[in-house]
Amino acid sequence: QVQLVESGGGLVQAGGSLRLSCAASGRSSSAGTMGWVRQAPGKQRELVALIRSGGSTNYADSVKGRFTISRDDAKNTVYLQMNSLKSEDTAVYCCAAEWLGGITWRSWGQGTQVTVSS
């Protein structure tokens, strides 16, 4: 498995920005597709964005045009730049690696809280 540690969450006003980082270690050379998944209280998990080894990306419709996922393989780190944040973006954001399809991943980070105040 790959070990993942997130950072960068916090409290921000609506319309503001945050950047999440996720550092991978362990079998990081096999991290493959990496992504961000969020879960808000009372809601199902949502795949926010993923990025493949070749750099292609996918986004949830709810964040398209506002969020950008990127990766720096030299640093074994994946980022999620979140702009124009809305109150409905409030959730725990988890980094994930080794995508198995759908919402299923082999490796997960512990999560970081993002709270957007309106």
C-alpha cells in the first residue's frame, strides 16, 4: 500500500480559495491514479477529482471550472486547488491512490477538514 498524508484544509469564506496537498510514501512509485474524495455529514462520498499517471484528469460536475487537480511526481505529491469555494464544498477531503474504479481505491489518507462559511 501507499501511505498518504494530506494537508492544507481549514476554514475559508465563500468565494475564497484553498490548496490541499497529499504526500505519498511507501510504494509511491506505484501510486498510479490519484485523487480526492470528499464526504459531507449526511451525504454520500463523492469523487471530486482524479489524475492519472499520464496527467489526464476527471472532475465531478459540481467542481468543474473551480477545482484543479495536479501532481508532482518528483515530490510524490498531488494537489487540489480549490477556487470560488461554496458552502456546499464543506466536507472532509481524503486523498486516495491506486484507483480500482468508481469510488474504490486501495490506499486512503486520513482526511482533512474543509469548512466554507457563507
